Amino acid sequence: MIIRQAELADFDAIWPLLREVFRSGTTYAVDPAISKDDARVYWMAAARATYVAEGAGGIVGTYYIKTNQPGGGAHICNCGYIVAPSARGQGLAGRMCDHSQQEARALGYTAMQFNFVLDSNDGAVRLWQRLGFAIVGTIPDAFDHPSKGMVSAYVMHKRL
Amino acid sequence: MIIRQAELADFDAIWPLLREVFRSGTTYAVDPAISKDDARVYWMAAARATYVAEGAGGIVGTYYIKTNQPGGGAHICNCGYIVAPSARGQGLAGRMCDHSQQEARALGYTAMQFNFVLDSNDGAVRLWQRLGFAIVGTIPDAFDHPSKGMVSAYVMHKRL
């Protein structure tokens, strides 16, 4: 398994990973009906950089790095990670997060922030905490989860 | 003084208010060198609605309402407010905030969130607290202030 920067041509292989997660409407604050073109803008064109995790069977993970706020806030980045169903439970999200922190440092960022980690997404919250991210905010009833109703969202932050 | 919805033609009068605040780089996480066209997108095209406060001498205040997050987060709005230097200290920011809460309710939002209120902006923090907003998050060293160095930013939230 290697993690490398994505090229535009990779998006056809990235899209099924995003589509499954976005359509579910359970973890990302993205319109569940988002089009492939809009997803490409969200994941690649609007990002500072996009990466893929590639194994023998193809692309099984992807993440982006974005500048979280322009102007005086541009030293903090934001990332989003998605792992293919076939590759879950093998530590890939953590590996991508470690990789993203190295890349973010190389790009000059001094901190990383996740703006919207749902408290219903226990696994993610625990993983980010284990990797050194702190909960710095809690937005009550931030997300209308299709099966759990209103759930809160955490803002998580780590200095790089 | 009336507060009314802005029309595209109002932007020529809105722009000087935005320009003064954005160029200062002291309160908004916006590129201080933002162009007029990009500011129009930020303040009007990307907003759900934009308003102006208009007195005898013209437009002296403006605010926008945006959906803060798409998908499952679309019930929370975000607003930004700017008052002209000539109209400061007269309660106009508070009046616009009250107005925006009514408009937001009418648009179907159930909460309002400010994502990035600098702790160096004491007046704003105190005003939003007086109007019922709670600090639900604190992002350390979130903003590189041109004279104060790194300052923290609050996430502030109010149910509507």
C-alpha cells in the first residue's frame, strides 16, 4: 500500500469511495445528492492537495488537505479522509492522517483542524484523539443524521 | 434607518464597507487583498440572502445569511455583519443581528453559528453574548492578527 498525491485522472477511481460515503448522509456535511462534478470540485479542485492510498487492487483510500480559513487563518489546514469499505478496519485512516500531518507540515501549516466530526462517529473521534487531536468545540444538534436524528459535532484541533 | 434585502446594484455601495474591513485584516478571515469581484461572490453570490442598513446618507451597514454546512448541517445558518465607520457606536450591529435572527427563522433555520469570532474583537464577543450567543468552541492561535500576533477564535452559537 502506498500513499501518493492524486492526479486528476484518479478521480474516476476516487468517486465510488466518495459516493458511498456522501450518499449515506451519515458522516460528511455534504449534500447526499452531490454530483460527480461537484464532488470533484469539493475533493480536488478546492483542495490544496489530494492523495490516494493505492494497493494491489487499486485505490482504497483518499484524503484532501485544504487551507481552513483564508487571510489571517491560513496557517491552519483542514483534511477529510475516506476509506473504501473493502479496506476498513486495517488502520488506513490513521495511516492517512499521519501522512497528512507530514504533508501539511511540508506545505507550511502549523496546525490541523477538523471542523465537523459527528459525535455519532465514535470510531473517528477516538482515532483522532489517539492521534493527538483535542476537542476544542462542540456544536449542539449540528447534524441531522438519517437514523439517529440530531447529533452534535466536534471541532478537533492539533498543532503540527 | 431601514434594513432591507440588498439588490445586486447595491454592491457598489456595499463594497467600500467591506473593503475597509477586509483590507485591515483584523477581524475577518478573508484575504486582505481580495478583489471587488471576489468580495461580491463572498458577500452576495455565495449567500442565501444579503441585507443593507440604509439611512438618509446611504448604506451604512450590511450583513449576509449563509447555510453554514450543506447536507445534514443545513439547518444552521451563518451570518457576517459590517458597519460603516461613520455609523459605529450606535447599536447598528445589534440591530442587524436581531434582524438577521428573524430573517433566518423565516428562512427555516433553527440555529445561527459564527465560526470565527476573534477573541481580540472584545466588542463583538460581548455583543453576541448579550444577544444570547454562547461560546461553544475556542480555536487556539487561529488568526494571525497584524498588530496582536496570534489570537484565538471562538465558535459562537444560538438556537433560534
